[in-house]
Amino acid sequence: MEFLSLIQELNQGKQLANQLRTHLHPSSSSHGILLIDKILRSYENALLALSGGAAASVNSAIAPVNAAVQDGDVSKKRKVMAKWSEQVKVSSASAVEGPGCDGFSWRKYGQKDILGSKFPRSYFRCSHRFTQGCLATKQVQKSDNDPTIYEVTYKGRHTCNKALHSTNTPQEHQNTFLQHPIPPKQEDKPLQQLHDPLCFMFSSDPIRVKSEDLEYANGGLFQPLRTPSPMFGSEVQDDLSPFRESECSPTFESNDMFGLWCDFETEFVSIPSSMTNISIGDLEECFSFDNLEMFC
DNA sequence: CAGATTTGACCAGA
DNA sequence: TCTGGTCAAATCTG
């Protein structure tokens, strides 16, 4: 979708939210009004972000990367393997290590001190790497600024059976679609929520996505995002799934920011909003599939 | 004892 | 040459 169309869609969404607000009966719960206000603020933030210079760099810079990924050329250079990352605030390191609540299991294969970072980076790969040739990997590193935040970078797609056939439940459906393994060893409930993409979306716990990759702000990348529509229940088309191409993941930005964020190297898309505490139903109303697809 | 983790060494890209 | 990513032997754990 073209950039201007994206802005138009956002504006339309904003207008619709405004209309919804005016249609709300005065006796409606203040919570509903509050939610709409947050939605409106989110639209405004998104429009601000998009109008802040991102437009100039859209599409051009990311094309080679996408081409490489789509060609499936992951062997020549490590760089071209699709990757995306997120930052999660957790209360224990185990929350981002090991097998996830989606059933993806991870095996640690290395740890490395990173130059300029206070904390070492841990390397994990899918436990089915050798049995099923699953090449999914992830890296986990504590944030220098906030040790309670773990930056998790995923690379590659899960091709193991778990990833391919676990679409029975909504949660697993979601995970499969995202190719976004949920970190493991959920030792406490909040963490499990944090790492469930759906929980991610609607948890009130603070979850942050890293912001330093906003390269579109300095002439970098800004890729049209393909929306994880199964988030709202549409069918997964496996290899046809747009997420398998764009490797997007739903994340939050700070306490009250909802973001959809892609990172192929640095492509980044964020949909800022203030939708924490919003239910799926609320979001379904806010973002129809048609509207969501404008990011894809 | 099998599988997971640790950790130093090695490799490849920039 | 430096640094990040991966390998693989040693070690740990259930």
C-alpha cells in the first residue's frame, strides 16, 4: 500500500473513531470514552510518526532485503535471514529463555559478551534444528538501560512440525502465523502473558519494543507492514502467509503503546496507540481487517 | 544416560 | 583486524 494511502486510512480510522465517540450515549461507561480517546490519540501519533520524514525513504531502501528474503537466499549471508525483535519487560531471565508457551522449544547454543553492552547475549536455536531442520533462532540480551528488559531477536522461521501444524488453538494459530516463538519456562503468570502474542497485545504489563531501529527517522527503512491478521481470527495460509514474508510481530511500545513492528535488518513499522487494556473485541472494532491490511 | 547448558575456539562479514 | 555468530567438547542436570 502506498504511503499516502496509509495516511488516508489512518485519517479515515481517526474520523471513524470520532464518529463512534459522538455516537456513544452520554450514559456510556467512561471507560468506553476513555478507550476511544486513546484510539484517537493513537491515530494522531501514528500520523505524526508517518509524517515525520518516513515517507521519503519508504520502499526504496528495503527492496533488496526483501528480495533476498523472498528468494529464500539465507545461506549466502547471515544478514539476509529474516529477523525481527522485541523488547520485553520481565521479572526473570528464564522468561525469555527455553521453550515457550506455544510449544516451541529452544536450546541455548552460545553466549557472547557484546562490545559496548553490559550484559552478554545468549543464543538459542530451535530444539528441532537437527531432527527437523528447523532453522529458527533467537538472541536474548538484557537491555543496558533497564536490566528488567530483555531484547529478544528472532531469526528465521520455524519449519518444525510444531510450527507447521499447531494451528488448532487460537494461541498456537497465532504463533504459527507469526513464526514468533513464545519464550519459554514461564515461571510466573505475568511472564507467560508477556510472551503470548495475544497476551502481548492486551496485557497491561509494560512491554517495550526497541526504538533504536527506527531508521526511517534517519533515512533508513520503513517497510509496508503485512498485518498479522490471524490475530483476529482469519485463516493462516501457511507459506502464503504474509508474515512469512515480512516477519512482523505485534508488540507494545511502552505502557500504552500498541505497535506492529517489523525488522528485517531494520525495517520497522510501529503503530503507536494507547490501547493497553483494550480487548480483542475492542480492537476488532478499531481495526478492521481492511484497515489493518493497509500496513501490509 | 540422554539431553541441556556452558564456554572457549573458530569462522565469516564488515 | 575486530566483532558477532556458531561450533563443539566439557560439564551439568534430571
